[in-house]
Amino acid sequence: MQDVTPFISVVIATYNRSAILPRCLDSLCNQTYPQERYEIVVINDGSGDNTEKILREYEKKAPCRFIWITQENHGRSFTRNVGIAKSNGEFVCFTDDDCIVEKNWIERLVRGFIDDSTGAVGGEVVSYQTATPVQQFIVDARILNQESFFKRNTLITGNAAYRKQVLNDIHGFDNFLIACEDLDISIRTQLSGFTLRYVPDAVVYHDHPATVKSLFFQQYRNGKGFVQLHRKYAKRYNLVLVTGVYGFQILVQFLRFPFALLSGLKSEKKKNVAFYPLFYALCESAMLFGIIRETVIGEKYNGEPIRSRVDFFAFMDRITIPLLWQRLKKRILKK
């Protein structure tokens, strides 16, 4: 960290979440970082509730600089880019309106920029509550675990900070992506020559999806986003192979279910765990539906494609049969 305390911008995109937005803003107003050295920038993406009323209240009582605007609904990437353009900080921190940050969050994220080669820093994402079996499953399966994403060279933007200059150089978030824009910006940060860092002590509490329906649509959207990312980076999904792999994984989970159910009946502690195979099958099915839908009838990627020699699969894909097959083919070709 530099000798002079850098000025920081915190950007939040919000849409129709006036009921929980104050939790997020309260946590941002209660930071250990010097009040005169950071600002909160909130972009209201055309909310139809009383979000504007709340923002006017915080404009008056926030201890730091507080900037907010309302725009027509344009989606998350566009809205974050507006926030970046309005920000004045050397570093831009991102969190979401359904999150609560620890009081030392800004301080610890900024401390992660240990040298000029660090382009982005991500902190841990912790479940705000595990009131439902679905929320506990998301925690146990590490679906929204920042460390897991970092091991695949990406960051969840709900708890991340980027150099403002890096964001300007790579032109911010991709407005043409319907999902997975946070993975994309992590990839482009590294392609521009910078590294990512993970700082687990910079903690954000997030409202994980609470129902089966919300979990399904989250994974369905990710499936569509993965296909668009592949198009952007000039890679193709082998739909037959991917369908076979996901189908096999779904079958395995259904075969596991009777054994997990018996284990859950014997132990009260494993009661919820008994349904985990079904939750895994749900996630795999949702991803597969999203992939098939976007591959077959999805729109063409209309942004600027990136053709790079970098191994795209190493950035974002899980260790699956398609990934292992790609690596095997490379080894065979080298020999």
C-alpha cells in the first residue's frame, strides 16, 4: 500500500431492492477507512420502488462523499460502467445491494494491492444467513466461494476492487454479455498484464438464493453466460460432448440420492445433506438448459471478440471431462 492513503470509490448498482439496500449502505458508512478518503457511488438502475427516497436520505447523512443517480434500466454491466465513470478513486471497490460489508472491508481490500502488478483484489463472500436448505447447500458446495473462483483465475465482483486505470484501459464491463461479466473482466485484467489477488480477511456477507427456483435460474443464467463467453473468446462448446458430460453427472447425482437419503434418515445432522444430490442435479440441469438454449437459439455475440493464445479453459472452466479432453489433445499434439 502506498504511503499516501489512496482515495477509494465504492460502486453499487441497485434495482428494486429498497427493502435491503439500507443494510448495505449502513455497512459502507461505518468503515474504518478514513471518511475523507472514500466515496460511495450508487447507480439506481430504473427501480420502481422507493429507492430514490432512501438515496436522498443517505446523501444527507453519509459520513463520506455520497454520489447517486437514477437512470433507465440497462442491466448490471452498463450500470456498473456508469458508476465507474462517476467515480473519482484510484481504486474502485464493488459490492452488491444485497450484501453487507465488514467495517474494515475497504481497508483490507486496498491493502491487497501490494505492488503495481496487482490489477484486482477479491475478498471472501460469506452467506448472510443459512435459513433454508438451499442456502446451506450453496455454502457447502462452495458455489459462491471467492477462493474457488480465484483458483480458476477469476473473481466475484460482489466483493472485489480494481485499479481505476485498469478499468479504463479495458473499457470496464462488457455490456454485450448477459451473464458472467465478472468472470470476463477478471480475464481481461490478466490479459492486459495484471494479476489477481485473494484476501480472505476482506469479508462481504451476501444473501444467497433461498429457494430451489432462485438457485435454478441463477445456474441457468450462468449456463447462458458461459456460452456467450466462449463466443467472445472465439471458443466453441461441443454441444454433444457437453450434453453427454452433464447428463452423466446428473445421472450420478440421482444414483447417489437413495444412499444420501438413507444416511440422512439415520442422522438428524445429515437431514438436509440427504437432498444435496438433488440440488447438485438441479444445478447441472439448469446449467445444461442454459447452455443448450444459448447455443441453439441464442443471439450472436455483438461485442468485440478477443482472440488470444491464452488457454481460455484454464481461466474459467471447472475440471470436467471436456477440459481434461482438451488438455489431453494438447499433450498428444505436442508429442
